[in-house]
Amino acid sequence: MTGSTISSEKLDPRRRKLLFRAWHRGIKEMDLILGGYADAFIATMPDGDLDEFEMLLETSDRDLVKWFTNEEAVPDTADTLLFRQIQAHALALRA
């Protein structure tokens, strides 16, 4: 079980791969944050956002946890609109 709430059957191969990677991070919190966001938006993400999301998935879980929990400042290279949307989505789910 991936944790994903959507079927990847109708997604193109790139989106399928990104959805899988978002749900298989290694740290459960990152699975929930990135996988949850991917479930909600991967099917309709424009190519530019997919590029950014793919780059974000290359980032270590340790760094991402620090950034998402505000333990460390998000570096300028990662402090993008997409990152802030993912963070807002995760906070909204907690509310």
C-alpha cells in the first residue's frame, strides 16, 4: 500500500513516477506531506510545476523536515510558490 488515495492508472508515466516517489520518501511525515499534495494536484500540475516538484523530491528528507517545520530557513532556491503551496496544503490538513 502506498498511502495514496488516488489511482495512478489515468496518469501519464511522468506523473505516475512522481506520485510514487512522493509517497515513498523514507520518512513518513514527508510521505504524508508530499504524497498528500501529489494526490490532490499531480493530475493537473502544469509542466513547470512538475519540474519544480521533481527537483523538490530530489531534496533530502532531513532538509525538507527542517524547512516544513520552520526549524531552518528555507533556502532561496527552494523557497518557491510551489513549496509554499505544499506547506499551506499540509497545514490546512492539520486544521
